[in-house]
Amino acid sequence: MAAGEQKAGKGIGVRLPRKEDERFMRGRGSYVGDIKMPGLTDVAFLRSPLAHGRIVSVTAPDELAGRFFTAADIAASVKPIRAVSGLPGFKPSSQPALADGKVRFTGELVAMCLGRTRAEAEDAVAQVVAEIEPLPPLADFAVAEQPDAICVHEEWSDNIYLETRIEKGDRSRIDGAAIEVEREIRLSRQCMVPLEGKGTIAWWDTRLDQLVVYTSTQLPHMMRTGLAECLGLEERQVHVVAPDVGGGFGFKCVLQPEELCVAWLALTRKKPFRWIEDRREHLVAAANTREHHYRIKAFADAEGRLLGIEADVAVDVGAYSVWPFSACLESAQIASILPGPYQMPFYACRTRSVATNKPPFMPYRGVARTGVCFALELMIDAIARQAGLEPADVRLKNLVLPEQMPFTNITGKLFDSGDYPESVRRAVETIDLASFRARQREGSDDGRLLGIGFATYCEQAAHGTTVYAAWGIPMVPGFEQATARVTPDGGLELRIGVHSHGQGMETSMAQVANQVLGIDTDRINVVHGDTALTPYSTGTWGSRSMVMAGGAVSRACEIIRERALAIGAHLLQTGKDEVELVGGRIQGQGGSVGFADIAQAWYKSPETLPADVAPEGLEVTAGYKPMVDSGTFSYATHAAVVAVDPDFGSVEILDYVVVEDGGTLVNPLIVDGQIIGGVAQGIGTALYEESPYSADGQPLASTFVDYIIPGPCEVPDIRIVHMETPSPFTAHGIKGVGEGGAIAPPAAIANAVNDALRPLGAEVAMTPVTPHRLLAAIAAGRNGRQPVQS
Amino acid sequence: MKPSAYRYARPSSVAEAVRLLADSDGGGKVMAGGQSLGPMLNLRLAQPELVVDITGIGELASVREDKDGIVYGACVTHAAVEDNRVPDAANGFLARVAAGIAYRAVRNRGTMGGSLAHADPSADWMTTLTAVDAEMLIAGATGERRVALAEFMTAPFSVALDEAEFIVGIRIRRHSPAARFGYFKFCRKRGEFAEAMAAIVVDPAAGVSRAVIGATDSRPIVLPDISAYLPLSPERLEAAKAMVEGLGIAGEPIKDAMHANAFARALQQVKP
Ligand SMILES: Cc1cc2nc3c(=O)[nH]c(=O)nc-3n(C[C@H](O)[C@H](O)[C@H](O)COP(=O)(O)OP(=O)(O)OC[C@H]3O[C@@H](n4cnc5c(N)ncnc54)[C@H](O)[C@@H]3O)c2cc1C
């Protein structure tokens, strides 16, 4: 289709407004916090004031009896969370629901109290006295790695969850390389800050003999497994519902100790209990992420062709391994994806996942890729500067070429399809590199320095069984299933096991069904988020839902189509081969029937159907797995133009371009929204968001006064250019795109800043690029030093 | 993050509010717009026994003009100043400052009195109203007293008010038409508190040539006479920066340079 042309209808490829926006835009969503129940008791937690310590005693006045609980009450019946990785050498951690004997990060749950309101529960918490004997806090991975460091988990011999080494290709190729650049590159710890925090309500359903847990999660079926395991229940006894969820971003992929506590209360007291995370709890104790540290060397020939990459990477994983993704998903990914979309003859990488006295590290939109892209793309620009080349040209020299697709890269990743260099060329053209360089030479009239930056990545998404089995985490995704049911009045119900919390799946899944069956999307309901109503699924993560659940919806609808054709042909008194499905109607020689007629016949007057009609009828559960399950590879080039104010160290983004290829786009409007949202988060990582810790492990950003997220004025208009190379391996050629927007902005923006700083001999290499860091870099540049990253 | 229990009163006169505060034995806390007090209550940084909401006192939301000045009721909101719903004693300067405070939702409720009483060193009014030498009108058990704003703030988040006192008004001298103003603040994000700020008032008719540097770790720094740097030249600009850097306000070179640069930007706005 020509650019700008609108596709008609309501099927795949149409920019259909989201069905769910009717309720969301009018404030009529229904979140955990909106649920009201008689007798609902609020829960508040006493959290550890220390990063590391031994619990001597936790006591409360007698009047709190029955409203105050510690590990002594629950440890016997609630198993600790243990997310084990199958990777050799991995050391598992045990995370108790309430701290048992020791506290390992500031904010860890020490006790819980009940109240008729949250305020009353907090009043009770204020009366609890915890005596904790301090232990030396490990607030930074580098401290935790010291040979004499105390162990976060005393049963361990050091603070390393896992160390991995990988070496591929021919090491001799880097000998005597014309260009050798080395950098120390860091991403700060940050938070995810979805609009809605975490929240859980649980009660006991006597009739069904079930623990019912309404929780703000991306993966209700996995939570059911996790809760059942830790609480010693059979899974049939646990019913998990994820109602409307206000953003997840990976945080809500993880079983939380708070969920266990609330569930235990409901289980043991057979009454409803609730905990709603507040923003301080979120910023201090939850959703920590991104903290990577790279020492990285890149080797290239004089023309900027990559000869090799050698990296030593530490991930500061914090105190516990989160379930189900484990403490090592991030480092395992780093090792396998650091070469990015490039070809290189040599690659070596060592990774360590280091335990510290900080909250557990969780996977955040983009997962390891945001850090990897930041490190690698800064190196590409460093090579370009050394070689005296345009950074975009260095990318073009090294990217995998379209004629090589499908391409197996140096770590064995199978890139499915696409034209990576074209994304760079289009970004160069759209942002107008040539005019920018002219403008940059002239200089700005307000004393600000102008810079341009690019970042290219490819993003493995919807990774399936083989990939996750190799990473050895407790949850390996397999087939994905969906149920399709034609309703008696000719509408359609889809039931999917993944969860939609901002991705617009209630619309896009309906579009896939519409593509196959022609039923109007207004007449299609997408049911999700309830273990009792939907097929089992590992849930929404890894940009997998559209590929996997979309594929399953497609398969289920194809089966419905065949059965509808058979019934339709009968009603039209003709053979099945004589009819076809056009525009939602079964057409034959003599006329046509719609789904309402077919459903009428099937459900209400089956006597009109032939005796040999398939008894499975108009309800189907179908499974799906892509032909090749190692994942789809979306890719993009981001380009940013920035103005740096050297007086204050501020960065303004003047222009931002995204050229991306997500395969077949089911709904380009939704994809645009995903990209814009992701870029906004990426801008946060690049310039604003940081969860700093003091040397004794105290969080220094505990409210939005100190934790800064970009607002409307900080996020410019984002110009998006789509390319569409279908994946050869998936239904409809769909690729995963949900996370992509958040991957490249830190790299593109930092590269732009470094381009601007070039005349000053200064360079930044740490997120977020705060005014202070930027001014420190300028000062270091003035003194001819390499900036120290801190 | 929910407040501990407190009683709530919404008096309709200054006298009643004073009495409520006096009777509360130090357990009372005034609430105006609630934009700073609300979060403090939620974080339990403030745990008053009684909250005295003064927004029901009609006169506190109004403005009184006298011969050479304007008294702004303590509950005049930032938005009312921004929208010119009240007269501007500083020829539009106040409206400009107001428009840059926080976000509109905060400005709709946040008040001049509340901001000054809260005494955040990075707040806009503290620095800019010190620059225009505002005077605080304070009601208490023994009647009304006045104090210069420059003397009002004693330390970060502390002001010279006793337990039964509160701000009823802010008096600002009417500036001459020839008065010139400069104001610059640097914020990491639009609407957030400033990292560096400087305000300048030059009113030859009143013999004023004053600058105030805010967003320090404590009280704003008043530079009573900056006439040596005006009219501005490149050399004077450099000298002005060096002077502020020399003050060592933050005791840390990067932050000190930010203060100096903010001062320089404010100076550049002062038209000859
Ligand atoms: C997100 C956000 C961003 C902000 N950004 C900025 C900014 O950029 N610049 C800025 O200057 N401010 C900023 N603020 C603060 C805002 O301007 C507040 O409105 C102001 O600080 C307090 O005013 P208030 O009327 O809401 O006072 P309240 O919150 O009601 O009270 C604050 C304190 O003052 C006391 N108090 C209130 N009125 C009186 C009185 N008349 N006499 C004695 N004591 C009194 C209260 O007891 C309390 O201790 C921001 C606030 C928020 C929430």
C-alpha cells in the first residue's frame, strides 16, 4: 500500500480506534482499587528501615492482637518465593513473604497490620516496634563483589547469583585493530512507575472451595501457579482475576510477597483483604530495574568495520531472584544479544548477576535490550568519532543485510526478516541529517549546542520454547491457545490467556478475528484476565501476545470458519465447496446467510441441521506455535536532535524520529501508541528517572519530588515511519512490537548529547543524563579527562 | 500513605481561626490550598490534631489597595495572579512568576500565603517576593503584626510564626512604571521545583536595584545593590557571574556555577 493510504474494513492493518478507550477515557475502567466488598479489611506493611540487618524482635502492643502478623505467624504455612534458574552455577535465593530472621533491603516487608481503612492499618503499623541489628549494607554491586564482602544470603559463598562467559568467533581478528575504543557505561537503577501501582484483593469462595485473588497482574495463570505453590494449595483451589490493569511494563509479571500475604490472610481467615500499593512503596521497594554496568571494548578497522566486541557486564540484581523470571534473565539476555543487529567476526562477554541490599531487579519493557542498546550504540558512535565517520555510516557498514535474511548471528540468534540498513537510511532522510549538519556548523543563536544521535536495534520478541528453555527459568512458554465462540445471536466471544493492560488487545484481537471471519469488531468481545474463563497462558510479556495469542485467535477462527461454511452451505442447500465467506456472510449461488442465521440454526434449531454435522459446533479452542519459535525480530532506528545548554546541563529534544519494522501491523494506530509510550519511557531512562541509593542502602528517591518522570513538555512529537516486512514464521507475518519504543531512546539521546558535546571534548556514558552528570562531563572535558561515571 | 486522624475546622473569620489555633495547644495546623500540606499529611510528616482550613475566610481571598501598595489576601491563589484576576503591584511581573509555578492544577489551589508559610527554599514566591520586598501581615492572639519577608523565613521550611499565628496578607509596594524585572529559574522538568533561580528588581524611582538568589539550601540570598552590573555589558555579565560564583552558595562548583548562570540570565532580562 502506498504511504498514507488507509486500509478499509476492520481487519488486520486498519487503524481502528480502540474499543476499550470508551471506558478508559471516561474514567470508567475497573481496577483492583475500584472493587468494593462488604467487610473488606485493609492491609498495611511495616517495611524494613535498614538495608541489611538481623531481626532481633518485632513486637506490637497487646491491643493489636489479631491485627498484627510477622514471619512467626506465617512462615510455617507460606513457602518463600524461590525463582530458580536452570543455568549451571546459579544460586537461588529464598524470599520470605515477611522477613524471617534477616532483612535484605530497605523496604522489605517485616510485619503486616490490619485496619478497617488503610489509614487505620497504617496507625497500627506505627505502633509496631522492630528491633533490627544492622549488618554491613551492600548498596552497590562493586561493593558486593569485593572478596571480603558480607554475603546477602549467608548460605552463599559470595554475592554472585550467576556468572556466565561466552566467546564466539575468531579472537585473532581483533589483534592490531586500527580502532580500539573502550568505555565504562552505566545505566542507573530506576523504577517502572505504571499509572496504577500494584494492588491485590483476596477472599475465600466457600461455594467453589477456592481462594479468589483479584490482582493487578500481566499473567493471571502464572500467578495462580505461584500462589498455589507458595500457599500449599492445589491449583484448582485458586482463582486469579486480573481486572483492568493500569500498565504493567514487567513489574506486574512478578509474584510479590504482598500478594502472598494478602492471599494467606484470606485463606486463613476466610474474609476479604486488600492491599493497594502506594507510590512511595512503589518507588522504594518495588519495580526496580535497568541497573547495568558495562566495561566494553570495541574493535574496528580504519573504515569503521566491526572486528569484535569484548564486554564485562555486571547487573545489580538486588536482594532476591524474582519469580518466575529469576535473577538471571537479564544477564542471560545481555550475553546473547549484545552484538545487536550487527555482524562481527569476534565476540566475548562475561556477565555477573550480583546480589546487593536493594530491592529485587525486575524485567522492564525492553528488558535487557535497553541496556544493551545503550552500551553498544554508544560504542558505535565512539568508533565513528575515532574513525572520523558519520555514525549513521558506521551503522550501515555493519548491519546485517536484507539479502542475508534469514540470518544467524554470532550468538546463534536467527533474524527472521527485514532490511535493517534501510531503517537507517530512512531515519537519516526523515530527520534530514545533511541539513542538520549545516545548521550545527552555523551554531545556534542562544548558545546551546546542537547534536544528532542515532540508535539501531533489533528486538527478539515472542521468544518461544527453545529460547526460554535455554535460559532455564521456571516458566518456559509453549503453545498459546485461544477460544472462539459464536454467540447464539451471531456475535463472537474470544477468550485469551494473555492480558491486555494498555496494549489495546480488546481491539486488535477482534481485528484478527474480523480478518478471518468478517464479523464486525463491534460484535466481538475479547475476554481476558481470568483463570476461570480463559485458556492457560504464560501471559503478557516479551512482546509475545499479538504474535502468540493473535496466532491462536486466527487458528480458532479458521476452524470456526470451516464449520460455519458447512452449516451455511446446508442452510443454502448447496455443497460446502459451493460457498465462500465474504464480508461476514456465507455466500452461495442462490443467496447468503450470516452468522446470526448459522448460530440460530446451530444453537436453537439443530433439528434443521443434517445428522452428520460436526458436534463440536461454533465453539473452538485452538493452539498456536509459530513455525520457528525462536522469536520474531522487529527492528528500528531512532534518531534524535537535541539542544544542550552548557550553562545548566539541560537537554531539550528538538526532533525525534522512529523508523520501525514490526512485521505486519494488526493495528498501526495502536502500534503508534505503543511506540510513543515506549519512547516516553525511554526518554525517562535517558534523562530523568533514577532510584539512587545512599552508601548505606537508603533509597534517595521515595516520592515524585525526587523521582522525576517526563511530562508532556518533556516528550516531543514523535515522528514515526513504518516499514512492514512480514515475519516468514508467524501467522499473518506478525512480529512483536510492544516493547520496542523503550529500547533505543537512551542510546539515541545520549549519542545526540555526545555529538553536541564533541567540540568540548566531553562525553556522557551513564543514564540518566542529568544536568549534574552533563556538567561534570563538560568539566572533565575541559580538563582533558575522561568523565568518571557516577 | 494515608494521614493519621485529625479534626477538621473551617472557620469563617480570622478571629475564629486564631481562637481555634490558640485553643489547640500546638496541635493545630493551618491549611490553605493543601498542595503542600496534603502530601505532608499523607506521608505523615505532619500529624496535626486539628486542621484549620482558612479558605472559608472570605477576606483572605481578596485584595485591598492602599495609597502606595496592594495587600494580597493570604489565600489568593497562584492562578488568580496568573490570570490577572487581582491587580499586579509589579507591572505584570507577579503574573509572570505565578504562571511558572508548578502545574495549572496546583496553581488553581495553591496560595501565596501557603507557599510563603511552607518556606520551601526553591519556591517561586519566596525568592521573587523577597525581591519586591514584600511585607507579611500576620494575625495572632494579640492582634496583627507585620514583618518583612526577608526576615520571615528562618530556615528551610521554617518561618517566624508562633503556634496561634498565621499569615493573613502579603503587602507589596506598587512599583513605578519604569521598574524593570528579571526572573530566571532552572528546573529539571517543567513544573518541578527549581534547581537554581534569581530575581532582580530595578526601580530607579524608588532607589531599588536588588537581586535575590533562591533555590539555595536555605534562605534566599539578598544582593541589596547590584547597580554596578547595569547597564549590562559582556564584561559586567562576566563580573556578575564571578561575583555569584564567589559567594560559594552551594559550596560545590557545579551547583555554584548554576546559581551564577541563573543570575546572569535574570540580569540579561533587565532592559536598560
Ligand atoms: C506537583 C507540585 C509542584 C509544585 N511546584 C512548585 C513550584 O514549581 N514552585 C513553587 O513555588 N511551588 C510549587 N509547588 C508548591 C505549591 O506552590 C503550593 O501551593 C504551595 O507551596 C503551598 O500553598 P498551599 O496554599 O497549597 O498551602 P498548604 O499546602 O495548604 O500549606 C502549606 C504549609 O503552609 C501552612 N500555611 C498555609 N497557609 C498559611 C497561612 N496563611 N499562614 C500560615 N501558615 C500557612 C500550612 O500549615 C502548611 O504548613 C508545587 C506543589 C506541587 C504539589
